[in-house]
Amino acid sequence: MWSIPYVLLVPGLVVIGGLLLYPMFQLIVMSFQKVGLAQIRGTRPAEWVGLENFEKIFANDIFWSALRNTVAFAFVAVSLTLIVGTAVGVLLNKLGKKMSLFVVVGCMFAWAVPPVAQGVIWRSLFDAEAGIVNWLLNLLPDWLAAPPDGQESWTGTPWLNETVPLYIALTVCVVWAGFPFIAVSVLAGLKGIPAELYEAAKVDGSGAWHTFRKITLPMLKPVFAVLTVLSIIWDFKCFSQLYVLMNGPTNRDGFNLSMYSVAEAFKPPQKLGTGAAISVVLTIILLIITVVYVRQIVKQEEM
């Protein structure tokens, strides 16, 4: 009888192994091979090249540029998503049940939009000629939002052609789509905090910010730990939104690691081994960040 729970786990483990572990194993194997169009067609076997793929990407300036873009974007996007989501979650907790439900449903529509559709929406909003972003900037006075040098208005400003404006648009897109999940998770955590703690703080004359730092934030640490790890993973491997905003792997200066991996693997001449090596490096980076962060959280909980 003791073995029944383990037997029941077998179907789930088989699915996980088939959908996650086996493809990951194949990716790792491919990262040590030379795989091109001939190998895909089956006319030539894959050639084992050892660490050559990793040496090539580490010697390429595009890899370090993509790594820099990935880390900088993830840091800003994760921070803003957590801040905005937490603020909205606290606001939802202050609203009545009907209004809170209405706002939650509205926010979740944004979170439910597929990543490709998110990119299409924000690409149209940041369009150089007909985008709403440029239209809104034109409505502002020049002292608040002066047009770029040499332009009379913001119309025609190519947000998505340069790296920094491109990542500004990507950050807005990702934060817009990601904060509802954070807000709902924070709201669920707030519902579990005893009301007596806030009543006692109010009696002691504690202000809103002091109460948040001394009661809400410590009580929600486990929630923030999970949300931070998930946000880091999602934003580090952001691809679909960037692909749509960039209109494909066209601007090498704007690559992140995911885009660089796809460009190496599928743009002619196809180098799937190099693309796999980039993906392995990205996976290792995410594992290191996750392990280090989780260990820090565990140490703080033990203290």
C-alpha cells in the first residue's frame, strides 16, 4: 500500500520527462554538435565538435551585447512589474468586493493576452507615423516633452529602430502584461494577513508607509520570493514580444539572449548547435540566479 502514491506519480513524471527533460537533454547534446541544414535534412550526420560552439559565442561581441541587454531589461522590467503589481494589489485590497472584482477581471484581460498579441498591440501603439504614443507626446507642451532634435513634432519618431527606445517599448509591454498576475497574488496574500495587526498599528498611530514596511512587507515575503523568481525567469527569456516589436531578428544591437539564440539557429546559414549553446548558457544563468536567490530567502527565514 505504501507504494500507491509513487505509482500515481508515474504518469505525471512520464509527461514531464517527455515534454521537458528529454528536449532539454537533446538541447544539451546539440550544443556540443555541428548541426546545420544538411543535418536537419538527414543527408549528413551531426558532427561532434565539443566546446567549439561555446567558444564561438563567447568570442562574439553580439553575445555580450545580448547578455547586457538581457540583464538590464530583466532588472528594470522585474522591478517595475513588482512595484506596479504590489501597488495595484494594495489598492484592490482597499476597494469593496464588487469594485475589487471588477478591477481584477479588467486587469486579468491584459495578463490573458498571448505574448505575440501583446507585441502586435504595442507595436501599433509605438508606430512612428500613426502610433498613439507619438500622438500623446505631441499633445504635451514642449517644456514637458520636447520633440527630438531637428523635429517639429514627435510624429515620425522611430521608437522601434534603436536599441534603447525599443527596450523602453518592450518594458512597457511586459510590465503592462505582467503586473495583473503580481497584483492578484499580492491581493491573495493580503487577505491572509490578520486584520488585528493593522488595527493595532492604527491604534499605535502608525502611518500607511510605516505599516506597509513593518507589517505588510514582512508578512508577504514568501509571496514576493515566488513572484520575483517567476518574474526573473519570464523576463530573462522574453522572446515573442521582442520578436514582434523588432519585426524579426533584424537589429543585432537589440538582441537579447533568446533572440540571439533563434537568429543563430534559424537564420541562414542555420547553426542549430550554436543556437543550442546560447540556450544552454541562458538556462545555466537562470538556474544560478534562482538557486542564489532562493538560498538567500531560506537563510533570511531561518534567521
